[in-house]
Amino acid sequence: MGKQIKSPFKFLDAYDQSDRDIFFGREQETQELYSRLLETNLVLLYGASGTGKTSLINCGLGNEFRASDWLPIFIRRRDNIMQSIKQELDRHAVRKLPEKSDLLHLLKSLYLDYYKPIYLIFDQFEEIFILGSRQEQEDFFELLYQIEAKGLKVKIIISMREEYIAQLSEFENIYPSLWDNRLRIERMSLKNLQEVILNTLKAFDIEIQDEEELANKIIEKVRGKDKQVDLATLQVYLDRLYRLDVERRGEENRPIRFDRELLGKSGNLENVMAFFLEEQLSELEKELRNEMGVSEEGIPMDILFTMVTDNGTKQAVELDNVKKELKRAKNIDPKVVDFCISRFKEMRILRELNE
């Protein structure tokens, strides 16, 4: 299928503020998160992978605020969460402070730069437990305690996968109010999933045959082995249907149309995801050639193979061990491994393997 086909779906990207008109199914959760933040300075947002936590914050919550009401600073851990916080604060600062300034001084100065509440938003916070040291974890929760104790104009959102939430209990002695305001994001109900599908298709002027019946068939197509629907997988599937109908339509002058025939052509979910994986690995090989001068084919797949067992199931791996093994067995530069793994995370491929 031609690479020139461009569908309007989000694919694997999170929704952001510009997507307000196509963000459906999370109105209640958006209002609850907004209300919690008006009442308190820290909200713990958690739920299963694929429930749309990042989109809820970026698009749902982001559109509840006017630009003058908040200063949102999104932080991912990367190599160390304390370093990442400092880098993001420095990046937003108008008045640059000395390099040795601590984070509390940076936060005070940043508030004076903008005179509006600072919102520190920690996305995929589980990474601090997967990759971080005990000292890094303790330093972070001590920072939260100091922010509260000193009454800084800072609000905090911690967003994480629910299977890691129990590990927070180890740090209650450092920050006792950690559990006070929690919001669990549930899987979408059948009604909400129907709303997401039908309203999204209408927003993109896509015709749909037998609306409710076809929406239910799409939902059944994208249910995983646990019978749940991952919202990113739903976007991948809708993207696939769009591309298939562009191909089917050819030169015919008509709107894109989703119908039973098209669903039949799409195959099962495994086929759709295999097509997606093949396409993404091919794109990643192009990036390696263009950005890192790596001409060998198959490197992204070699890296993925180190993260599954011989029978294709997931296995826990240490990144340093992956780099050493790939350097020894395939002579793959560790910097190439870092690049690929970073892109896998953005594509959600790595998250799928590690769940």
C-alpha cells in the first residue's frame, strides 16, 4: 500500500489541545480531574495501559484552562527524574538562575516569571520504579514534601499505570498526603467506545454503514486477549480501515466509507498489528539511515528479538545487558540501541512487550 496515504486518525499519538473537536468519551473524567485540581495540589491519576491517561491530561484537562490560568510543564523521567525536572524548569525560565540553584528556588523563580500556578505533570511515572534507583525515588518524594511544606504555587499530577501504584506506599513516610487524592481511569464502556467511533467518523466526514452494528463489529475486532480495548489499538485499526478504503475507492469520487466488506478485508487484529509493526520497523530503518548513517537492514527487528523468548512471549530484560549482547553478537552500536528503544517507546511497541 502506498506510503503517500495520509489518514486523519491519531494513530499512536496522544490527543493534545488542538484535538478538542475530535476528543470523545472522557467528558466525565475530564471534569473530575479538573475539579480535583481546583481543590488540592496533587492528584494521582492511574489506570491500565491504553486507557488514554495522557490524552485526558493533554486534551481534556488542557482545554479546561485558559493560557493565563496555568503553566503546564510535562516531565518524563528519561535518565533521572530530578535531572529532567531541572532541565524542564530551566527551559521554561525567563530569568535564568545559576547552575547550582536547587529545584525549590527554580520553582519560586519560575512562578515570579509568569505569575500563574505551575503544574508539574509527570507522565508514565512508573518509569521511576522500573528504571530508577532507590535514592532517586526518595529524592523525588522529598521534593514533593518540600513543595507542599513551603507553600509553593505548584500543583502536581502524577500519571501512571495501575500495576505499579502499590510501590507508592513505600514513600508515605516521606510524603504522607500522597494518597489523599486519587483518580482511577477505567476502561471505556461499550457505550463510550461506540461514541468515540461514531463521533470520530462523523468529524472526519466518513460514511458508516449500519452505524451501531458496524461500531460494535469494530469494537469486537480490536478487543485484546483480555477482552479489553486499548484506545491506541483502536486508532491503529481505524487508520488501517481508512487506508484500505482509499485503496478500494481508487479514482472514484466519493467520501471514505466504512462497511462490512471493508471490515472483512481488514483481517483479524493480529494481522492489522503485524502490518503496523512491519510498517513501523521499515520507517525506523529509514530514520537510522538518515539520522545515524546506519545502512544495515533488520537492526530494529534484531533489537526486538532480544526482548522476547524463543516461543515469542515477553521477557524482562535489562537495557545494559541488551546493549552488551547486541554489541557482542551483532556489532550494533549502543547509541543505535538507545535510539531504537526511544522510538519503540514512542510507538508503544516497547510498552506492549513489557506489559
